[in-house]
Amino acid sequence: MENSPNENFEQLMEQYEPMISAVIRKLNIYRDFDNFRQTGRIALFHAWTRFDETKGNFTPFAYRSIYGAMLDDLKKESRFSEVNTSVETETLEHLTQHHFTEDPDNELHEIITALPTSERELLIHLYVENKTQAECAIHFSISVSGIKKRREKLLKKLKDQLTTKRNIDV
């Protein structure tokens, strides 16, 4: 494959779009598809501009470039998630030390008691009893990734409800 000025990258991108989708599936990416698809396209462009015909076939080079770029993004996202998770965990642990479940005047108590039983139970297991996500997965008979998803949704729900409640009270 020659990188002549006449060659149209748009055509190349269209041709390699299925490869980008295959890498997304291979890496088990289940959200932010557009971001990862864009990462793949940028990696393809960089591969196209850096490729040296004398070193072999373009397709494996493009695949390695796309795969590597998406893997790098996953690692960055994972590191970011670990930092955010620890802050959220510390916040909830701090709140549990103040016995929010025993203070009916506390706005968090009001929100938590309104939660469905399974969500309250997950909160208690994770933040009061300090059970691991793996232990919770066994208890709820779902996968660890299922617990992670439920936990993320629950934390977002609590944050949104607290924010809404504070905005209404102001």
C-alpha cells in the first residue's frame, strides 16, 4: 500500500471500519463506542502515515496500531476509574460512620430508605459491611462486572438525587 498524496484516507477508513469494530468486540468494550471508534480511526490514520511498504503488509500493522491505541485508552480509563472509585468509596464510608441510617432528618437517610431493597442491600454490603465486589457477586448471583455496573448506576443515582434535593432546597 502506497501513501501517495492521491490516495484517499476516507476510502481506507471505510475499508477498515469492520476491523475497528472487531477490535472493540475483542477488547469487550461495552460502552463509549463512539470514543473508542474515534480512537481506532485516529490510530488507523497514524498507521497509514507511518507505514513503510518495505516492512510488510499494511493490514497487520493497522490492526496492531488500532488494538494498541484502544488498549492504551482502556488503561487510562481504568486508572481514572480507580481514582474516582476510591474517592466515592471514601465518601460513602465517611457517611456511614455518621450513622446516616439512624438519623431520619438526614437527607441521605431519606434517599436511601426510598431505594429499592436490592439497591439498599448492595450499599450495605459494599460500604457498611465492607464486602468485596466478588463477595457481592456471589450473594446476588451475578458476575463481578454486573456488580460494578449496578454500583456505578447506584452511585450516580444517589449523586443525582442528592444534587436535585439540594437544588430544590436552595
